[in-house]
Amino acid sequence: YQLYTHNFILSDEGSWSVVQQGMNPKDKTARRYHWHSENLKSFVDEPHTGICGKNQGIILDLTAKSAEENRNGILEISHKAPEKIMKEVSLILPSHHDVQASDVNLKRLGAMLAMTREMQPENFEDLLMLKGVGPRTMQSLALVSEVIHGAPSRFQDPARFSFAHGGKDGHPFPVPTKIYDETLEILRLGIEKSKLGNSDKLQAIQKLHEINVKLEENFTPNFDIQEVIEDERKNSWRFGGKTVSGDSKPPEKERLDNGGIQLSLF
């Protein structure tokens, strides 16, 4: 659910409330979030007083009490000095051209998707310096950061990196040119600022890789890679998808089966 409205309300006495609403572009339903200052002790340690909604299956909840060690680990990682950039990586690709589940380390890909799509980046303030970056761009940045900072042992499934920017032949999905340009712009600005002594952006990109490695430790893959590919292809037009054959087109509007849960927003 991507946030599209955010309201911050203050009283003269200093109390506050936040009302947010997010949308799921796949089924065109909305989710509302209410925050209130009363009895709130922490934004990251079980701040919820209640949750109501349809069960979405297993989620990544870094606000849980049991996740305190994970949060501390991420904080510790963020304090580490940047590693040396790997000079040379040799990639061996399979003989077939399309991306198959056997070509990809599902644990690594799944952990990356969990981080960029399920995790709320707002819980990690040090990553908010990547201004204007949404989950899809973070997905690409996470893979780009791994190419830059990953250890050689993490390159045994090079097909996984095609999930950053797709392929010009449409495999595993069309090139999302908008995401491609945003990723290049972030890297360009990071390099330019590092020349002036400000390496914050480059360090933030490295942290994406380090956080992903940390998340992998306890991640169990339980998703269909073909569904991930189909979802990317379906939404390709939103991100300026292109192949050698031309631009991606939006799919025909589908009738939404509400199932008595919520009316379609469109």
C-alpha cells in the first residue's frame, strides 16, 4: 500500500495526530493509518494499539518486540565504515535466455523484495536521504548496491540482478526507463558529492546492501517467482517500460471482485 495522502494535525496543547492513506495498485483498495500522541512511547517498538484488516499472510514487522535484536543489528551496521569496492566480478550466465526460478537464489531475491516492498522505509531515518525514492526504485538500488558492495560468493545467481532494470528483450520484464534514470541520477549525485567530501548518499546505498544481507539470515522464500515477473510486466507501463519492440502498454481494465471487503476506488 503506497501512501498518497499524509495529514499532520496539532492541537494548541501539543497533542498530535497523523492520518495517512495508502493504495494497493493491484486490487485498487485503500488502507488507512491513524497515529496519535496519547500513550505513544516509541515509533519503532510496538507503537500499535490496534490493527484491523484482511490477513495478507506473512509480513516483515520490525516494530515487534522480538525484532529488537534485528533493529540493533541494523543500527550497528549503519555505524560501520564503508567496505572497499570490489574491483572485478566474473558472471557466468545460463545458456537459456529467459529468467527461471533455477537461475535465481530465491532467498536473496525474496529478502530483497521483502525489504523494498514490505518494510516501511520510514523506520530507517538514515535511508530517507534518498529523496523521492519509492519502493520500486529502492528495489533497483538494493541490487545495484549489491553489485558494488557484494562479496564474490553472492554472484552465483547473476540472473537475480535482472530484477533491477529488466531487459531490452522483455526478459524478465521490459526495462523500466523511469526507474533506470532515477537510479543513475542517484548514483551520479552520490559520486559528485563524494568528490566534494560528502559521501552520505554512497554510504546510504551501501547500507541497502548491508540491511538486505541481515534480512536474509532469517528469511524463508515462500513466493512464486513467476508471479513476481508477471506483476512487473503488468505494471511496466507505469515505470516507462520499453523493449526493442516498443513501449509497454497498460493492461485492459479488469473488473474487481470486491468480495464484500471494499469498493474499488476506480
